[in-house]
Amino acid sequence: MGGLVLLPEYAAVLNPFSEEGRKIASNAPPFEQMPEETIKTAIERIKWSGREAIVEPTAQSIEREIHSFYLMCQSLAAVCHPYSAETQYARESVKKVLKYRLYDLFRKGEGEFCLKTIGRALNLLPLEEFIKQRKELPESDYYRLRDLRMKKDGVEEVDPHLLQQFLPKWAVKWTDVGIVFKHNRANLTDFYLIDGWMILTLRDLWDLYAELIGDQTEEYIQTVYERMTDRGKPERLVKIGEQIARQIPKTVERLPGVRGVAGKLNPEYFPPCIHNVLRGVGSGLRNFAIVMLLTPFLSYARIAPSGKRGDKISDFIQNISVITEEIVPIIMKAAERCNPPLFSDQPQEKANIFYHMGFGMTIAPRLQDAGRSKWYMVPNCAKIQAVAPPLCQPDELCKKIKNPLTYYFRKKAEALRRRSQ
């Protein structure tokens, strides 16, 4: 590959969300007609760690790469929520693959192509140009940054041709990678800052760029997941997603409360609409707020399955007390706070609560009854705004998500990351 002029479309290999990547994705065939080789790549790519990640500079190879990437994301969205262990593993895999590709392309003499692609996503300045325009970097700091990066990578000496990767070479506006800090992937205080610009080695740049694309991947999965909440999940995507999930080692640490592992409810992570319901609502909003919104929200947030339609609560819990002692009391208190109290003049709505959790029309649910009715999903934000606008009082995070359950998962995941740092 070295010495060759790469196709412009090759930029998609380094950024599937680039203009080139989105164009290739938009021309993909329906997933029912996707070539078997592309499906196989989508399933296996989550395990890539080295040479298998290299994409040949041909139109066919680039197309298969991008189609398989998007198919992987969409299939994962069909079987797990955006902040599940599976999604986190996929994000880490995307980062690992991208860093290996950058390393490989620089080694083959295609560094300029990489930097040009990165520069379209980041406000990137060569350090020499930054110094001319803004501020001199003290020589002692220059070498300190080199030493710190070498220490981070666990090396004491490097070959002369690799030394350039450890020297400060670039300046990037920290706001260009704000998503990385927002998601607690890195701490801004760990970087050398001058007037809002981070001074980076080449390896720092690779890391940050990989984090950026990884976070964009996670947000794309979130978008697809929320869209499927309304439109349903195609069985073909579900089957592919399940195969991808099986590729993930069983030793991968899973977040509490995801993929069927019960996690205690934490109101601190509830979105504003749910807090509004818990405070009690008027007669015109009661049925929707309590039965259609609060009931599925609490049941999915507490039990947190994959979100696959047709799943039964009994597939994820072994004790009905999770329903009767943890979820139902919260619903009952919220119903009592309504004006007038919901169950006082509509006692039949108690049975409707269990109906929406999949137990059929009953006021005495048993695990063996799970599946007698559909386990309803949480309505998307657009429906809440249309049906019950007083409940919707969005905060900053609400503006970035489309479903109350995604809000909860994201808040919970970010809190866990903060605690683990």
C-alpha cells in the first residue's frame, strides 16, 4: 500500500461517519439482501485486534468494511441497549481497530492521508504553526511531554524512526473532542493546555481520535436503538445481533442492571418526565403517565433486559418480589399522588399495570404468568411530548436522547465510569 495514492473513499475506513462513509452506507442493499461475506464480517469484526483489521485499498473492500460496520451497530441495537456491556465492548473494539489502522498506515508511509482525514473531524494544527500563531512551548515542557507519553506506553527507549510518535507535534482544540470528556473517557486535566488547545504527541492524537469515533459509534447505536423502540426490531437483525453478542468473552465485566442482570433502581438517574410522574399528575394525564410511561420505565430500568420485543420478565428474574416489592410500590405511590388518586376511581387500572408488564389482566401476578400479554416498551420522547406535553420538561441531556430509558442507562453508565476512574 505504501507509495500508492489511496482512494478518497478510503477515508471511510478511518471514519465511518465521514461524508464518504455515510455515502457508502446509504448505498447499502437491504440487510435481507446483504452478501454473506459482509454478514460474516459484521459478526466477526468485534474480535479483531490486529492484521485482520487492515482493509485493502479497493472499492469492494472499502464497501464491505463500511457495510459490515453499520450492520454490526444496527444488529447490536436490536439486541441490547446503548450502554450495555455488549455496546461498550463494541466501542472498545472500534477504538482498538482504528488505532491499529492508524499505526499501520503511518508505518506504510500514508501518514499524510491519515492526518488529512483526522483534520476533517478535529481542528488540528501542527505544533510549529500553533507556536507561530499563539504561544511558545518551553523546551523543558516539550521533552517532559515526550517522557510522559513514553512512560504511559511503558517504554524507556524507542527506535529513532518511532521516536516521532512520542514527540509533541500537534495542537487540538479541546472542544473538538468534548464528547470524550463528556462521557468521562478522559480527563481534561491530564492534558497540557494552552489557551484552550491541547498539545499532543502523535500517539495522543491517535488515542483521542479513536475515542471520538468510538463515542460516535456508541451514539449511533443509541439512535438506532431508539428508532427501533418505535418501529420494532427486524428478526434478521436480531439474529445477527445475537451472534455478535456471543463473540464477546464471558469474562467481560457487565454494568449492573444490563443484559438481564438486575440492578436496584436509582431515582438520581431518572429523567425529568419520570420525576414529574412520581410527584403526581392531574386527571387528564393519569392513565398515560402511570400505566403507559411509569410502569414500563420502572420495569425495564430495574430489570434491564436486552429490550428485544417478545422477551418475558421471567426470562430475567427468578423472584416475583422484584415486581411486587420494588416496582409496584413506587407505581402505587405515584398513582396515589395523582389528583384525584388514580386507583380510587379507576381500580381496574391496577390490573392494567400488570398487563403492561406482560402478566395479563391480573392483580396477583405470578412469574409463570409472564408472557400472557406483551411487555410494553417505554414510549419515545416524541410520543410523550405529543400525548402528555406537561410531563416533558427537558434538561440538557434530554436534548441528546429520544427515550427516557436511554436517559437512565446513560446516566447510570456515566456514574459507573466516574466511580471506576
